[in-house]
Amino acid sequence: MPVARGLRDAASGLLRRHGLVLALLFAGILLPMWVFAELADEVHEAEAIAFDEPLLLFAQAMARDGFDRVFLFFSALGHRWGVVPADMLLVLVLLWRRRFRDGLFAAVALGGSGLLNVAAKLTFARERPALWESIAPEATYSFPSGHAMGSMSLALVLVLLSWPTRWRWPVLAAMAVFVPMVGLSRIYLGVHYPSDIIAGWMAASIWVVASWLLLMRGRRR
């Protein structure tokens, strides 16, 4: 029928022109927003999340000296000795290379992610897990994880900036290892609930992808 064919053609044209934007909107904002909202509601109501304690106890059962060193290393990389200096270096390099629009995006996405994390921690004021004495204790609030949010924000910025280039797959592969290892390190060390990690990843995705869509619309290869 002409009407049905016209609708199919219109939908096909829309996907060809805006397929990447629609995919980013759904996978990078709408789906993470739903997951974050579900977790945040449980935390706000002070409800126990079913998978949190069993996964923490499983991580504790795995503890041994070799794992301690590995996860302490990734935990350090996930913030002070890795993500934070990498964030600053990335913005400076982009500005030095006169890629001002990319630099603005990176600065807003990375800096804003850090500020958003501080605000969320103060809003939810979730206490850290206390199932055992951690070898790397933390004093701040727990939800969402700053390490998870910072590492995911950096990963998404790097992937989005490198996507039009031949570096997209090496960057994606490296970040596919780095981000989960940072998140797992925080669970292994007993300083975050698994739900803190997932919420950090979701919040980072929402913020970075929204920044990309607002600041980089119409960007050419």
C-alpha cells in the first residue's frame, strides 16, 4: 500500500540520517536513566538491593595477596593516579592542537561528571559497605561510585572522540578492560556495593552522551 510504503521509506531515511544519534539517545541516555532511577529509588528508600551483599561476600571469598595487588593497582588508576591526570591531559592536548570544540566537550563531560558525582553522593548519603575491614578504606559516601563514574566518563569521551578514526577499535578494546577492572576493584576492596558501580556507569553515560549530543551535533569527520 502506498501509505505503508511511504512510512517505511520515511523510517528508513530517518535511520540513515540519524541512526547514530538515535542509538546514542536510547543506549546512552534513556536506558541508563531507567537503570539509575531504579537503583536510586532503592537507595533513597533505604532498601537492600538483592545482589549487593552476595556479590560482596563472593569478592571477599576470592581475596588473596595476588588479587590484592592487582585490584589496588586498578583502584589507584581509577582515580588519583590515572583518570584524574588523564582527564586534564586530554583537555590540554585537545586545546593545544586547536581542537577547541573537542576540548570543550571533553572539559564539560569530564569536569561535569566529577561535579555530578559529588552532588549525587551528598544527595543520597549512602554509607559504605561494612562487611569487613577494607585494606583501602574510604570515608566519603558510597552512591554512586566516583571511580566507576570517572573511569566510564573518560572511556566514553575517548571512544566518542576516536570513533571517526582508525583508533576506534584499539581504544574501545582498552576501555572494555579498564572500566570493568576499576569497578571490580572497588567491589573487591569492599568499599562499594555493586549497585554503586552500576549507578556510576549509568550516570556517566547519561552525562557524557548528553554532552556529546548537545555540543558536538553536526560534527564532521
